[in-house]
Amino acid sequence: MKILSNPIVIRLAAMLLMTFFAFLVSVRLLRRMRRALTEDFSLDSSPETERLPMHAYNAVIQQLKQQKHELLSAQQTDRRRAKTSENISSAVLSNLSSGVLFLGTNGLVRTANTAARSILGFASPAGLSLHEIFREAKLVAPSGSREPLAVALEDSLRQRDTSRILEAEYLTPAGEPRSLEITVSPVFTATAETLGAACVITDKTEFAVIQKRQELQGEMSAEMALALRNSVATISSYAQQLAVSKDVAMVRQLAVDIVSEAAELDHTIGGFLAGEKAAGKAAGV
């Protein structure tokens, strides 16, 4: 009993009670704090909260797929347009009556259309040099200096800003003569870099033959006119002498001379007409 009434014991007992009460309060507070944290975590990790970033991710993926599809479609459209343009260009070049050669900056033929292959007599001139194609071809215009055509074309490749028109005599590998007119024009990229040169080749062989035949016919016509004039003058002179002559022998001789001159005139005219007919058949008229 004395112990219980001891003030020190009473103080110790009071301290123990207060400590126990504080412990209970602390435990209760800790439980409440733990419960609040658990609820907050549950709210943050709810399916709706998790569904928001996943939905945004799927939307981004769908948008990227759509953009990829649009890009692929645009690329396919560009390829189709480029292929169509290439086909049109090839068709146009193939159906041109003039030959077209494209020369690289190294002087080698890169492409040639059907007309160029036919005119030059090569099955495929691609990859050949100018000297291999135009072996002994000589210029006849504009200089008339008989410069090799291959050298003139190489000079045109080096001249970036000018186009030239060349005329040359050409012999195919099969030995067929050609009279060619070649227009050489430089070809540039969009950045003004030189790609090479385009050569448009026109076969003027038939035209040259016709021109030479016309010149020959002109010469023949002039000679024929002179011959007719001389024959008519001779016959007229004989006729005048015949009109005033009283000598029978002279009259007979003049008559014979007139007949002879008329026969010579007929022979000259007949030869001229025969030449005209032969020239017309050769030309296919």
C-alpha cells in the first residue's frame, strides 16, 4: 500500500498511461494515413486512368499509319505519272521521222531512236563514240572545209550556250551514202549542269538527189534550147537559100541539108525526152 501511495510510483504510472494513450493515438493515425494513401493509389491506378495514355498512344499510331498510307499513295501516283511521261516521250521519239541521238559529256551515245538507227545504219549505237559512228563523215556546211563530222560534234559538246546546224556526207556501215543535216543542242539540268547534247538528224539524201537531178535537167534544158536555136537558124538559112536559088543542083543539096538538120534535131529532142522519162522512172513518178 505504501508503494501505491508513493508519489514516484504514481508519476510512473501516469507516464505509462500517457505513453500507452499516445501509442494508441499514433497507431490510429498511422492506420488512417495508410488507408488514405491506399485509396489515392487505387484512384490513380484505376482502369480509366490507365486507359487515357493507351488511348492517346493508339490515336498517334493510327495517325502515323494514315500518314504512311497517304505517303505511299502519293509515291505511287508520282511513279505512275513519271512512267506515263516516260512512255509518252519514248513513243514520241520512236515515231519521229527524224533521228534523235543523245550524247553524254564524254562523247558517247546514250540513247538513239528508231529513225536514228535506220539513218545511221546501226542496230544499236548506244555506247559508241562519235568517231566510231561518224568514221569518215565530212562536213559540207557551214564552213565547207571538209572538217570531220565527229570533231565538229565534239566541239559542239564543249560549247554550252550555242546550237549548231551541220551538214555532212555520211557513209553507212553497209556502204550506203547519206546526206545528213544535224542540229546539235546542249541539254542542261534544272541546276544548269550540262547533261550532254541532243542531235536531231535529218536524212536529206533524197532531197539532194532531186536537187542534183533538177540542176542537171536545168543544164540539159539550156543545152537543148541552144541546140534547138542553132538547128532552127540553120534550117531557116537553108530555106531562105532554097527560096531564091535557081540552080537545081543547089536546090537539091539544100533540101538534103534541111532533111539532115531536121533528122539531127529530131534525134536531139528524142534523146532529151528519153532522159526525162528515165529520170521520172528513177524518181518513182
